[in-house]
Amino acid sequence: MEVIKSRLVAFNKLGLFLGQFSRNEIVKNESIPYNELFFDGFLHQLKLAQEKNSWFTEDNLLFAIENWATALQKSNLETWISKENLQEVSPKKVAIIMAGNIPLVGFHDFLSVLISGHSVLVKQSSNDKHLLPFLAKYLEYVEPSLKGNITFTDEKLTDFDAIIATGNNNTARYFEYYFGNKPHIIRKSRNSVAVITGNETEADFGKLADDIFTYFGLGCRSVSKLYVPRHFDFNLFFNGMYGKKDIIYNAKYANNYDYNKAVYLMSEFDLLENGFLMIKEDESYSSPIATVFYEYYDNLVDLKIKLYQDKDKIQCVVAKGFLPDEIPFGETQNPQLWDYADGINTLHFLSKI
């Protein structure tokens, strides 16, 4: 238990370090341990992350860091680990294969493994390679016992006791084949949906824009599909989206918007669009960048049944008074530590391996 306590303190200190970097301002706090070694270096890593991956804008990077600075507060960490019995964990080496769709997307798994008392072997995505090794080095400074317990590799994964792997539906099949004989969590593609019932306010649609556009819609918690009642007035929806109009000035987003619009028009699909977002009637959950799919429903009971049947494809359901475990409008990108990806309790898994 002492190991877990010392690691909790280390991650809390990391949260204080990250708290210096926000979208409002980046201000050096002289009281942060080892700041003279790490503050300027982290600014450089943020710059490198932007240069390597143009989806990782300064705004998106700092948004992710703000969320982790909040999550790593002492009270949040203590509440989170109090939900599991980690006192009798036998230390193992746990491998993590990380995705790279949004900044630090693999950090929750990294945190979970270490705070459970295990050591970690990390294979990063080439799209998100700069931030985590630097933060791991900071952790080793504030908690020297972590040295030797954090390893990064680009090689084939060998010599590990359990694995957590995140990928798309195709890579998940490979993961199952190669790692099925080890204790594992293997995550597949998921998307998030919003259910419009007619009870929404103008402010709700403004918040929904955050759920759709944060990280350019690349996260599994990003809303990519709407369920709307028949005869829904889409002007209400588009009015709420208007505050995000400047997203079209991102060149990569604009290229995707133009490309997907051209494909849809050549295919003679019916589209509604406002110059920076298209919506298309489609039964699929996963929509291309700059596009949100929608589907009409006739009654909420049948819709609840459908969403339950498809629960393995859905990460979040955004709604207002529709489901007990719904996510409020505007909150999909602000998960708590205990809001587990795919609904799989990572800490519980790690306590049993």
C-alpha cells in the first residue's frame, strides 16, 4: 500500500506541474518541484507535438492538459482508487499499446497501471510520441522508485504479464490473435451519439458543439451521430454549431471538409451544411471528419432498445432526461478518472492479474 500512496503523491505533483499550462495562460510557478529542469522542456515538447501532428493544435493540447491537471488532484485520485482493493496487488509488468487520435489518449491506462503498483511497458502511436515520455521522466524525478518501472519501446512487445491495447476494429482482431493468451483489455472502435428529444435549449445546442468539435471530432467521446425526432428543425442544431465556425480555418480540417463534401455531392447524397459542417442521414455511427450523421426515430422506447443492442459500438450517449447514465450536453470531453473507456473497469482488471 505504501507503493500506491507514494505513486498517488507523484501523480498529484505531476498534476500541479501540468496546472501551469492552460488555454488562458502559461505561467511558471516557482514552487513546483524540478520546474527549472522541466518547464521549458515541456513547452518544447508541446511545440514538437504540434509540428509532428497538425491535428494537435495548441488549443487541443492545452485542453487535454487542463483536463489531466484537474483529474490528478489529490481528492480525485483518492476517490478513484478507494473504489478498488489494490492493497494485495502482486506487481506485474503490464504492456500498453496506445492510440494516437487525441493528445495523451493513453495516459489513463498509463496512470492506472502505475497507480495499481505494477510496472509499465509502453508502445506509443507515432502520432503522439512527445508528451508522455517527458512526463514519465518528471514522475521519476518526483518519485525515484518509479525508475526502472516505466519503459517505452518501438520494438515488438515481449516479456510482459498482461496487456491493454487500443485500436480500431481491424487491429483489435490482430490483438486478440497475438495477445489472447495473456490477461488483456482490448478496445475497439467506438463512437458517441446525441439524442435530441425536443426539450433542449439554445444553450444545450451550443454545448453540443463542444461534444462534436473538440479534438476535431477525432475522439471516441466525440459525438458523431444524432438521433432526432421526425420533422426536427435542423436550424436549431446549426444555430448551436455557429460558435465553432472558425474551425474551418484549420487547413487540415478544411481539406477534409472539401474532400468529403465533394464525395457526397458526386454520389448525389442529400446533405445539409453550413460552410464548416455537413450532416447526412446515415445509419452508421462513425462519420468522417467535418460530418455528423443523423437518424430519425419514432419513439424513445424503441430508440432505447436500439442503443442498448448497439452498446458495444457506443462510448457515450449525450442527452437530457433520456437515460440514467447519459452524459450532459457539453461534457463528453471532461471524463472523471472512474469514467472508463468501453465501460471496462481498468483498475479492477489490474487488481486481479
